[in-house]
Amino acid sequence: MRHVVGAWLLVVVAGHAYAQSPPPSASGSSSALAEQLFNQGRDLAKANQWAEACPKFEASLSYDPVLGTRLNLATCYEHVGKLASAWGLYRESIELAKKAHDTKRADYAQKQATALEPRLPKLAISAPSNSPAGFVVQRDEQSVDAGALGVALYVDPGTHKVTASAPGFEALTVTVTLVEGKTETLALPALVAKPATALVTGSPGPSAAHRAGTEPDAPSSRARAYAALGLGAAGVAAVGVGLVFGAKARSSYNDAKALCGDAMVCSAPNFERDKQLVHDARSSATISTVMIIGGGAAIAAGIVVYLTAPRASERTTARLVPVTNDGGAGLALLGAF
């Protein structure tokens, strides 16, 4: 029966909501959008779907803050258990209705607010004595004014999260559950200071290796040996590729000589073919030279990496990267030794 009456009151209030003109500040598009959202909320409320109706009324009110929408949202909050929020909207609606000389709505809002007051829970949050500088309290991620601390204020029933924080101190989070008509007092304990960062002075202590009873890595460490072997293998591979291109260059040059003779004097039909063979021979010879030189350098670098003794804290890493350009190809040695 209570839901039926609540729904009837909602329809009555909604009926008056659009009997009045929207405020001058509301644009035509905003007013139209607000009306659509309001109608959706009203239909949901008629179907007793209050949890879905409240967001529609909230959105409508944000676009066009008319009195009727405010009253419908208050009624919706009341049905979903947000009693303090509903009470606040009813109180605001009383003043707005009086300014608009709307006695009927003012009386309705006053009646609803008065009926809600005995059911409203209260929460008083007390700050610790000698609170540190920058002390801040939040309830449900909303800041609580310093002047409101220690005062029992109306709050919606249910579970609430209270957080206290201050620069240089660990944040404190407490949850409190409020029931209708009851007053709760939450006394926040003193905040705990964050541990100071220790400063290291004087000569450094023994290394982790010494503390563990082991010696630092030897100069020819396993990582360095792997890097040296990798460089050597890459160098050998590069030399092998260079020899292949060298053989290809020789073959192309021999084909050119066979086509046009040792003097490279060709007849018109063979001229373009001979020219291409000579070009291929020169390109292959260039690549062969670069690869053999790069491979030899990689082999030499591998030997240097293996024999060089870097500091224990250093990590020996190297890699051989092929490099190509319009004039040929080569190898680049990248890494730290």
C-alpha cells in the first residue's frame, strides 16, 4: 500500500512539474532533453523500478532544475533508502516552492520532510586531538568541513567509508554502518607517521657477494664468455657469407668474359647482358669485401671481449647487426664491453 501511495504522489507531482515554465537559463535543447529523461524516470517509477528511475531524474534535474523534477527525485530517493538525500531535496523544495508562491508543493515537501526526520540516522566524526597540519577527513570520497567534525549530521542509512589523511602520515580508512533513527559517533585515532627514509653515510658496506660468502664474478665470467663466443660465431658466419658473394662475383665476371672476351668488347646484341654481368660482379665483390672485413672484426672483437677483464658490476653485451645501403652491405658491432 505504501508503494501505491508513493507512486500516486509521484504522478501528482509530475503532473505539476511541466505545468510551470522552465527557468529562463534553460536552453530549448536542454529543456527538451530534461523532459525526455523525466518521462523515462516517471515511467520507471510507475513500474515500481525506483533504482532505475533515480538516475533518470538526476540527469533531468542537471539539464533543467525545475521544482517538479526535484520533488520526484526526492520521492525516488526515499524509496531506495537514501533518506537523508531525500530529506535534503524536500527541504530545498520547500524554499523554492515558497518563492514561486506554490503553496501546494510547499505543503507537500514540508509534510514529506517532517515525516522523514525521525527515521534519519546521524553520524558524528571526531578528529583526534592535536591533528597534524593538512589533516583532511572524507566521507564516501566527499570532503568533510573542519567545522562539521564532531557534529552529528544526517546521513543516508547503510555502510559509509571514512578516510583521514595528512601529509607525512599513513592514511586511515574506517567503515561505519548506520541504521534508521540511530546516531553513531566515530572517534578517529591519531594518524601514524610514515617511516623516515634512512640516509646512508660513510663508506659503503661489503657487497652482496661478500655478505653471501662468495667472491665477485671472475673476469672471464660466463656471460662474457657467451658474448665472446657469439661474436666469434657471427664473425665466422659473416666471413662465410663474404666468401659466397666472392665466388658469385668471380662467376659473374667469368660469364662476362666468356660473352664478350677478355677485352670486354661486345657486339650490340650482347652489350646489355655483358653490362649487367659486370655490374653484378662488382656488387657481389663489394658485399664480399665488406662481409669478410666485418666478420674478421667480429672475430677480433670476440677475442677482445673474452680476454678483457671488466669490473664485476659491468655486464658484457654485444650483438652483430647487418647494415645495408645503396653501395653494398656490412656489419655493425653494437654493445658494451
